[in-house]
Amino acid sequence: MAEIRPSDQRPLVTVYGRTGSAHCHAVRDFLFRNDVPFEWVGLHTDVEARAIGLDSIGDDRLPVCVFADGTRIEHPTIRQVSEKLGWLRDPSLSEYDLAIYGAGPAGLSAAVYSASDGLKTIVIERWAVGGQAGSSPKIENYLGFPRGISGAELADRAREQACRFGAEILIAREGVRAEFSAGKRVGYLADGTKVVARAAICATGVDYHRLALPNEERFRGAGVYYGAGASEAQLCVGQHVVVVGSGNSAAQATLHFSRHAPRVTLVIRGDSLKSSVSGYLIDLIYSASNVEVLTRADVTALEGRDVLEAVVVTNSQTGTQRRIETHWLFVCIGGAPRTEWAAALGVVRDPAGYLVTGPDLLHDGRAPDGWPLDRSPYYLETNVPGVFAAGDVRHDSVKRVASAVGEGAMAVAFVQRYLSTG
């Protein structure tokens, strides 16, 4: 099996590997999410493995990446792939006006508006541009795209736009801790790189929740996937796909897989999709002949040896169980923010870990304890002056692409005020 994406471009890299391998999935997903044209060659026999210089289909050197210039890297890390693509670079400046953490819709929007306003801007993204939206196969309710657009394409356009205005974007680089002192917002990346800025926007979004089942981590990337799974759809031809979740992401994933797989099962906890899914998606789901919706249900067990082979779905009302043979389970059940760094610095979070900003910080109209300025925090500002939050990571945000884009732009307006007046 081979897949090239985008199909009308010459691949920059050919990836040889096994379907069901977590490492192969990680490389494939990274390339797909970053809109890198690549060819996926699935290996199924020892003969095919030996044809590319390996011992067997179980060779630890898989995946093998062969780049357009002939360079071959066996069992590459994401960092090695990034370096070969020319993405692994250090910050070009010793200090920036604004550092943005996260390159989802909110972070990319902030980068476009910040850089176009002339601010020295850097964006740090730990995985791929687009965030969760980048994994969406098709966004149909975003203003200006009446026929819809894939999350990866939307993100790539935004990335290009931000870079054209002069923003720097560091891919596959994760911030691990921060320091705030003397008007500086200093972020330290996992590789020790230091990013200094006068202001910062946290737009890191959320990570999908896990099912909290035995064997789940063992099957991660080997049958269990998190998010809409756009990078995997063409590998599901002839397969039964199971999707868990009752939001728009799960609904979009279900419809996308239905175009490739002969059968798709959507598992939801509630008794209907009406309260959490857009009406047009509901209509499309129930009109698809190869889609079934299991209500009041949970995935309660995962079965298999090296890869996922089956899931058990339990009806929460009757206790009835159903075993579904599948190698493809996609989990879209909401998320949690990665804000551990904030707790260590005294940045206020709500009980779920989301960053609290603006009016939500006030108590009886008074600024939060320790607030050092005469003014109240700006609308998207945390309890640390000059540190802002935008998008899904923010307390009580609207979980939509359009609102994230709007918050990114709005946050830059407040950054400008902060930099000019404090």
C-alpha cells in the first residue's frame, strides 16, 4: 500500500514501515500534520523488508525514511526528521517582543497579527502546526470556506502567512518551564534553548483525554489513536473503524472514515448527538448507509497482542456488551490543558487546569492578590502582567476554530497595550 499526500506534489520523503507500528504512525502523522508531501509504503512481508536492506518485517530499524536527495535514516526520531527538513533551528534573536506558545488556530492567528504589526514574534510548537484543528479532515463551518477546508491546509496557509510577515516558527520544540522577572518572559525548551520576550501568549490548546483502560498505552499508535485521524484514513480501506466521542471532531472523523471504510461505528455516552454536534453533521451521519451510532455506550475493553484486534462496547443502561473486531479506534472525547508550568509560577488556573484571564480573575471587582499594576488585567491577560492566554487553553473559552482565531487576534491587541503602557 502506498499513499502520497498531497497527491499532486513530488514527495519530499518516502516512509517505509508497518501499519500498526506506533513509531511509524508518529512519523507519518508528523509529516501529514505539517503538510509535508510524502509517500507511505507499507511493508507486509519479509521479502518486501529485505528488498530495502532489512532483515525482516519485524526489524527494529523500521521505519526507514528516504529523502528526496537520497539520504536514508533508519528508525528516525521526530527531531532527526525535523532537522533533515531544515526546520530545526535556534531563535535568531536574543529577545523578542512576543513569544507565542502553540501553533494551533489561536497561536497562528496571533502570529499573523503580531508580525504584521511589526512586533518581533516567535512561535514555539511542540508537534505540528494546526493543533487539534490540524488533524481535522474537513472544517466546513469556518467563515469564508463554503466548500470546507482540511485542518492541515488551513494551518499551512496560516503558517505561510505568518512567516511572510516575519514571524519565526519553531516546530517540534516543546516549552518545559518559564521564568518571569524584570519585564521579561523567559521560556526554556526541552532541549535547553532559551526564548526571551517582553510578552507571551499561551495558546497550547488541550490534549485529548484517554479512555483509562488496561492496554491503552500499549496500543497507542498501534490501533488506538487520538483525534480525528486524517493521516490514517486512506489506510482504513476495507476495515471496520470505531470512533469514540460526541462532539464535532468525532462527527467529522466519522464522516471522513465513511468515505474509505466499509463500516464506521460511532460510540457516544449520551442518548443523542443533538446537544453537542452541529446539525449539518448529524444529518450527514444519519444519511450515511455505512455508519452506525451506538448511544448510551462506552468502550470498556481493548483486545489484541501486538496491535489492537478488537474492542468491547458496553451499553450503560442495560450492561449489554458487544465485541467489535477492529484495528482502528479513534478517540475524540474532549481534552485537558497542559498547564503544569503555570502552577509552578503561580499563574491562576481553574480546577480543570485551564488558565483564568481578565474579568474571571476579579473578586468583587478587585484585582487578584499580588497583582502589581493600578489597572485590572486585560480581557485575555492572566494574573501575571504581560502573559496572555488564547484559544482552548483558556478558562471558559468557546471550543471553535473561529473563536480561537478571534482570541489570537484580540490577544495581540492587548499585548500592544501592555508593551506601550504596561
